[in-house]
Amino acid sequence: MAQISITINGKSASAEVEGRTLLSEVLRDGLRLTGTHIGCDTSQCGACLVHVNGQLAKSCTMLALEADGAEVRTIEGMANDDGSLGDIQQAFQDHHGLQCGFCTPGMIMAATSLLRENPKPTEAEVRAYLEGNMCRCTGYHNIIKAIMAASGQDVTLAAH
């Protein structure tokens, strides 16, 4: 067992973990931050995405020990300070970018990273960036509209 310390959504936290403990387990089971979803257990669906030191990371394949000393941001940390929805969250709501909501936390975490790297992406760039995120409900159309809207761009999309 090892003790780790992380800053999670701006607050200090610590946990005792085994060497094989995944970051997703610490977040969900240890810290009760259940917005980070586990969808596939194979690192292919993107439901578990979080930001670690500002970089997008799949928490279902990252060992908790690797996050020792890191700053981690989860979907619970995406709201505004007053508790209202952040811009990307609001865009997902406004443009119906969710249905069952299972993929939504990972999509929002990915969208946040995309817009930080590329504040005005094209539709094709959004689609390419989301390749590692699976949604079984929406067909992605409204998710892409939401991300384009969050970037301040026109949400009229090409037919696919």
C-alpha cells in the first residue's frame, strides 16, 4: 500500500492505494466522484476521461500512483464557481448533446481539451478529436453542434 496526494477539482485529497489501483477507482470509490464513468474497461470508450495536470487522460488505464502530486479535474469540477453549468456543459444542454448521459462527462472533458488547444475548430476537427469517445445514443450530431456552439461558432453542420 502507498499513500498518494492529489489536488482534485482544486481541493487536496489523499488516499491509500495498492500498486494496481486505477485512478478511476480512487475517483469513484475512494473520493465518491462518480461523474467519471467506466464504460468499457478496455480504454476505448472515453467515458472515464479526466484532466491530469491539464492533459486529457483515461482514468481507467492510469494507475493512481501515477497521479500522486498531480492536479486532477473531473466533470464535477467543470461547473462555474457559483455552481451553474460551465459554458461547455450549458452548450450540451442547449443543443441536446446528450441523451442517456453516460458518455457526456467524457465528451465534455474531451471538448474542454479540444477547445483549449484549438478555440475555433472546424466540424471535421471536432469529429476527429472525438474519435476515442463512444456514444450509443446521439449519433454525435448534437454533441458536435454543442461543441461548435461552445466555441462561439455557427452550429449549422454539414450532412453526414
